[in-house]
Amino acid sequence: MEKQNKLEVVLKYFDDFSETQLSQLEALDALYNEWNGKINVISRKDIDALYEKHVLHSLAIAAICPFDDGARILDIGTGGGFPGIPLAILFPECQFVLADSIGKKIKVVQEVAAAIGLKNVTAIHTRAEELKGKYTFDYAVSRAVAPLADLWRWGSPLIARGQKSDELPNGLVCLKGGDLKAEIAETGMQRIVQAWSVHDIFPEPSFEEKFVVYVPKLN
């Protein structure tokens, strides 16, 4: 019952999970608490709010850009698996590559994915820019990893043109906070970048001044 209560913040906004997906989501609490005791992948002050601040936050990407079956998604700088693992649970027919330059964080991702039987996740210890020529994706996602200009520089060469979502053409969809205006200006792509308030999507207190930012792959 306690796990269900913790999941309630997610279930307020998503109500069509299968039994498998629900069990996978429920298992994340104990798994991340266990791994966080060994390797600090989630802020100590946030671990008790895992489902709101990490799982639901990750799923804001899905609210803006629900991926079609067969879509290939790269998570740049996944850390402990966010946003990649919640998205992979929600979209079991998509393929996810979760990349991070810190090996111990990738170890956590691999162990969590294996523990919940997540078959559509490949976790790789690498920098995103080192994937060029080895992988092609429909979308790149990321959460609070680097400035938007850097994310686009790393991700754009890996993203194919096309559209594998009913909502948005292929591109970069990332979670950002802070002064978006300056960060978007630094990209020189103000005309094509779009942003949505996470608080407008999920009106929870922790999402104030947090955004989903999208850059389409045009060429």
C-alpha cells in the first residue's frame, strides 16, 4: 500500500499502465533506495520524492512527445537512468540507449533495468559524441545535463530526419530549468526551439520553473 501511495502522484496523470508496467514502476522505489546507499545517483533530499521529482518529471517528455512504436531514443547523460528508465517503462515497444560517461552510474542503470525486466534498454558507458557513426536515433532526450547548445551539438548528428511521434518530428526533447531565454539564445536557433512549462503539464509544486524544451531535426 505504501508503494501504491508513493505512485499516486504518477497515477494522477497516467492511468493506462499495464500490470507489468505498474509492477516495474513500483519496484523502482526499493531499487533506487538500495543503489543510492551504494552509489549516490539521486540527491539524498530527493530520494523520498522519487516518483514526483524523478519519475513523473521524466514523463513530462512523454506528455509532449509520445513516441511511436519502433522509435529509437538516446538518453544523453542518463545518470541513474532518468529520464530513460521511466520512458522505457511507458514505451515498451521503443528502443532506448542510455549513455553516461560515468561507469558506476551506468552500472546502476544496468542493474535496475535487469531487476525489473526492462528488455528495451541498452546502457552504455560512453559520451554521446562518441556514438557518432555507430547509432542512429529518432529522438534524443536528456535531463539537466548540459547547456542546450551542447546537447544539440552532441545529439543532432545522431538524429535521423523523420517523425516517430504523432506530436513532434524527430529531434531533441530535454528537461531544463532556470533562465531558458538566455540558454536558447546561445543556440542561435530561437525561431525553431519550443518550450513548455512542466508545471502546466503536471501542476505539482516541484515543477515550477521547469520546462520541456524541443529542437527539431531539420537537416
